[in-house]
Amino acid sequence: MKTVSPGTDFLSELEWRGLLYQTTSDEPLRKHLASPGRVAYCGFDPTADSLTIGHMLQATLLRHWQRCGHKPIALIGGATGMIGDPSGKDAERQLLTREQVEHNVAGIRRVLEKLLDFDSRNPHAAVAVNNHDWLGGISFIDMLRDVGKHFSVNVMMQKDSVRDRLQNREQGISYTEFSYQILQAYDFLHLRREMNCTVQTAGSDQYGNIVAGIDLIRREFGQEEAFGITSPLVTTADGKKIGKTERGAVWLTADRTSPYAFYQYWINVTDQDVASFLKWYSMKSREEIEGIIEHHRAAPHERHAQSELAREMTGVIHGDDAVTQVEQASKALFSGDVRTLGEEMLREVFADVPHSEHELARLEGDGVPLVDFLPETTLAKSKREAREFLGNGAVSVNGEKVGTDTPLRTADLLHGDTILLRRGKKSWHATRWK
């Protein structure tokens, strides 16, 4: 994997990108990272069989770590995932079965393989580990005796996620979730013993868990070097959580978020956010990103920055072929030439735009008058409004403008079951007929 330019260190890379929030120490850590080949880990909770673009930020830290000449460990919490991290949660998590967790662990591993270089021929090859491999074999007595004795309940109760839940009489916190930080701290100790891992990276909400792990390591190794690095919990310019849309989370697998919908998320990033998103997510160099931002500011209507961002992100997760297909689909929607869309891409478009399902029999014979049908869609609120839009030539069926007296018929079906309606240049509504 290509490394960053000589003289660029990991912390400096994070700083200019706005991805560095805090470290457990500064100068000792910078001195530690001056030597290549250091080992760091980041944990991923297997609450689902995929990751979202929110999780992708933490994977991106590992990508930068690897490019700077260090070795990343992706820890997938097969054991801690059965417990649940209380951080950021105001209620107890629903416990998953071992089978569910194992399924999710395998799914997350496949996602991470798209983001990190696991090729063993690379001296800095990434490694994926499952903490169930070591936590699953420790008895309850041994954990309490050998690990739990080092933790102060007073300190544990000061953790924000614990304190907030304790103050909520209705929710509270179970001993199960209360013990999560002990298990996560032990993960760091285990990886220090077995893989010479000296650094943990995570979001800023995990700082307390990181410090607990460092304390545990120092109890065993004395003043042995161990460090934590956290990234800020970033949001969009209007304060919304990254990757949250009206349709839900943006996932990194096609079965949960289609390549088309994934591309559309990035292409629709606001001008206020796109510079930050490029710094956070793109692996382009500082010079490349600054050039893209300068181009964008000179002609924001061209959405050059969004296009570069969408193309890179979609390529990483879904491949170059998917980029070509979704760009063709986007151009087809913009131009109205939707009859060129393939069946699979048409289904992705259907899922991404406002849509509805209707009885196929209605299209037979004389069909369905659009003046009657448009109020059943998101394109008109009433027949009066539908008649106005149709009369102004603002409505098209499968990209072709239609008039007031136009009906929908079976001949309008694309791939046998779909008709795309548009009002103006941007308002689409997809209909499926069964």
C-alpha cells in the first residue's frame, strides 16, 4: 500500500484533516511513532453484519495508520458484542445470540477487507482479530481475580455513559453493561502481550475505556509505553449525525444500501460540508484535496468536489464498475433518458426515489388518466394541481413530456413492471405495477 510522503507522520495527517481530538500523551506518543512498524488497534462492535459510514471514519484512521508505515489491527468484538457497549446509549442494548454475533463478525470482516490491506506480503499488513478467541476462554472467577481487582468501582461510575444511566431511574444500567469497560481494557492488554500493540484508536466517546486499558497494561508491564488516540465525533454543518438520512443509516454493503443510494448520499453532500467530508473520508493527498476545494469554490454549481468524493467512496466500497453504472444512472435521471437503465439499476433507482406500488390491471384498456393518478404520488396534491402541471408541460413519463389527456398504459412499463414519473427537473416518483 502506498505510504504518505516522507516526513509526514500519523498525528500530523490527522490534525490537518480534522480527525485528531485527543491523545493520552503528546510528545511521548510522537516520539513513539517516529519509528515505523508500530501496532495499533481499533474495535468494531458487531451489532449488525455491516458497518455504516459513521463506522467508516474509524476504519479510515486505520487506513491512514497503515499508509504511514504502521500495522493496523481491526478487532471485531465477538465477545464484547454479546455484552454491549453502553457508550452513547440511554437504554440497555438488546442482547444478541452467539450465532447472530458470529454472523455479524464475518460480515464486518468482509467490509474491512475493502478498506484495509490484509495482504500478508505487505510488512504492514492489517490483521483482523475476534476478542471471543481470548475472552471466551476466561472463567468468571479468573476475570474477577486477575483483572477486576485492578478496577475501582468509584472510577468506573464516573464514566459519562455509566453516570448518565445511573441517574436515570427508569433505565439504570445492568452489571453486564457496567462490566464492558473491563473487557475492553483486557483486549488492549491481550493485544499488547500477544501482538506488541501499543496504541488504541477510537472515537472520543471511548476515551475512558482506552485509559482503563492503558492503566491495566502499566500494572502488568510497569511504565511500558501504551497510548490512546481519539477522533472527534463529527457531524454535518447543521449538527446532524454523519450517515443518518430520512431513509435511515448509510451502510457499506449493497444489500443494505444500494450502490446507487450510496453514491447519491455523497453527491448530495452540501457545499458547507463537502470540504470537511473530503478531508475526513478521502485518501487523496492534502495538495489534491485543496485543489479540488479550490476548483469547487470557483464553480460550485458544477459540484466538482461532491463528484470527486462520491466517485472515490463508491469505488472503494462497491468497485469501479459500480461507479460507472451509478454515474450513468445519475446522468439518465438528470437528462430524463431513463429508458436506458438496466433492470437492476432501475430497481436501485426505484428504492432511492419516492415510490409506490399499484395494481397492474389498472393499466389495461384505456389505462389510468394522469390527471387522476398524479395525486396518488408525491408529484401533485390534488387533481387541480395535477391538471396545472400537465397543462404546463412539467410532467414526463419515462423521460418523455406528456399532456393533460395522457393516460398510463402497459406500454409504458420499463422491464415489465416500472414507470418513472417526473415533475420539473428534479422531482421523481417511481411506480411499480403488480
